[in-house]
Amino acid sequence: MKSEPKVQSLDRTFDILEILANEQNGLTLAQISEKLDLPKSTVHRLVGVLLQRSFVRKSSDTNRYRLGPGFIGLCSHYLNNLELKTESSPFMSELSRTTGNTVFIAIRQQTRMVYVDSQEQFNSLRKYSIIGQQKPLYCTSLGKALLMGLSDDEIRILLAQEVFERRGPNTHMNIESLLQDIRECRRRGWALDNQEAEPAINCVAAPIYDYRGQVIASISTTWILAQHPEMVPEKIATLVMKAAANISSNMGYIGESSRL
């Protein structure tokens, strides 16, 4: 049974990438064609798409093709997430033990924050069910901590199409209200969800930085107000910021927050 045209093209594209990955000096179009036993016209078309997406680059001196920088972006996100979970685990456990609360790690995907890990004081299936779940940036402390690395204008552009929905009694209902909050978050170094994502729950988060000084994730702890009336956000924030600073340091960040 023959492959469908699109599937066949995809298969051939991966063949090209695999042989280029094993050729340090690169290959010419003719060499790729010969190694894969494909018409030059087919190879030229597929390589053209890879060039446009920067997955392949061509040397103007030798006309040889090599893997391009496009893979760096793809791989860095994957490797960062693997490293992030490894480096954050002991500090998440310490924060959960110190506060008695559940602790979360999240990253940003476009206009949403995505849970990538969680820690609590007892084993729970919820730990696994929440990983991969998405929530808005504008009403969560994790989301607002992720926005702290962007300028006001960048946030306006990012959330230009966002519909602000009331999810708790204190949810921000427009971009200007959110930006005012983010400015305060930047000033103090942490973000607060004061019954914004849902009623009766508070959550404090801080950004996690990488070696470039860019916000790549955020860490938070959350509690039910009625169960912990003694918990003050400012005091909890000190512990959350310490955990974020330690994780950031392990991710290669050198800056003020890594010295807490």
C-alpha cells in the first residue's frame, strides 16, 4: 500500500534531516539526491521548505546544506522543560513542606500558562491530572509572574484578543487594570492571585529566570483562605521568591533574585 502524498513527503523530509545530522561538512543537493535515491526536483522542493523555516541552511561558498538554527529553538524548549523539572523538584518539595501547601510550576504558551509540575505533602492523582492543564495569564499568579518579564507594550500585543472573564470577585476585567497590577508585581518581585482565578483561594507566585535573564517559568503556592486565615501573602512571598531564586540560579541565572 502506497503512502499518501503528504505522508510520503513528510517521511522524505525526515530522511533529509537525518542524513544531514550525520554529515558534519554538509551535503550538496546532488549528494542528498543520490543518498536517498530521490529526484533532484523532489529534494530541491523539500529542502526549500526546510530553508524557509531555518531547519536547514546552505553555504554560499560550497552549496552544501547543513542543519540550521531552527532546531535550536525547538530543542531548547524541550531541554529547558526537562531541566526545569529536575532542578526545581527539591525546592518545590521544600516550599511545600515549609508552607504545608501545594506548589506548582508553570510555563507560558502564547496567551496561556501551562502547569508542568506540582508538589504536595501527600501523594495524589491530582499531581498528574493537573500537568498540562492551561489557564489564562491575566487571573492567575503563575500567569502574572510569567508576564513580569514582558514590557507593558508586549503584554498589550500578546493579550490584544483576550476576553477578560470574571472568574472570582477580584478578577481583572481589562488590560489597563492588569498592567497596573503587573507593574506592582515587577516592583516587589512577586505576583498575587487574590481570589482572581476562583473565589476563596489565594495564590502567590514568582518568576523563574534562565541564563539569559529571561523569564522561562514561574513557581507558586496556593491556599484556601478559610482554612489558613493566618497566611499573609507578603510572608508567603518571601518563601516563594527564595525557591524561585534557587531554581533560577540552577538554571544559570546570575542576578539579584538568584542571591536571595
